[in-house]
Amino acid sequence: MAQINAYLNFKGTCEEAFNFYKSVFGGEFPHVARYKDMPAKDAQEHGSEGIDGEKIMHMSLPISKETVLLGSDIGGEWASNIREGNNIQLSVNAGSEEEATRIFKGLSAGGQILIPLDKTFWGAFFGSFVDKFGITWMVNYDYGRKG
């Protein structure tokens, strides 16, 4: 079954913000990936060239058993459209590649695909889009995660 979490985008303050959220909610960061860890080919393909390598590509903070706060720093053309208040996306973690495909196709109908659903270098099946109501979604299936 799919799980939906909030995904926050920042213009360089993700780590600072997440340390603040951690001070309030507690817990630990089970996953922190920096842009310097991204293969050069993927950085070019995803428009993240020129972003400070120490900035956060992806970070997670479990809030409860059911909820995880997710975030990243963005730059380049992605950052030009981000304003305070619209820097939140809904992230769907699917239980299978088939479920991810069904959800992606269903929710993106009539919308605009930003990143086509495909296998990634980080071991997931991932894509993103803006639905026909203007809501930005990310759909993800982690190959190493069961259910």
C-alpha cells in the first residue's frame, strides 16, 4: 500500500531546517545524500550541475511510524519557480513498481510530467509531475524496500 509524505524543497538551507525540525520532533536522519555523491552524468541530466556539492540532494527524518519528513536543496532552473509556500510536494512511496506506475499514470493524467517514471541511480523507480490541479507529486518505489 502506498504511503504519502511531505517533501520540502529549499534554496540551500535544507540541512539547517532539518536540524531545526529534528530539535523539535527528535529522532535521527536515516538517510542523507549530498549532491557531491551524484554521478556527473545524472547531475547534468537532472539540471543540478553547479549546485554546491555539500548541499542536500535528499534527506529524511521519521516523525512517526507512518510519517517521514523529506527534503532537499534545489538550484538551477528548478529553483527559479520555488517560492516560500509552494516549496512542498507530495511524495508517494509505492509498494511495488506496478503500483507506482498505476499511481503515476492516474494522477498525472491531464497534468505536466516533470521527470518521467524510470529507474534511477539511487536504486528506485521514480518520477514527478504537476497534476491538472497544480499539485506537484513525486512517485517512488525503492527496490530495496518491501511493502
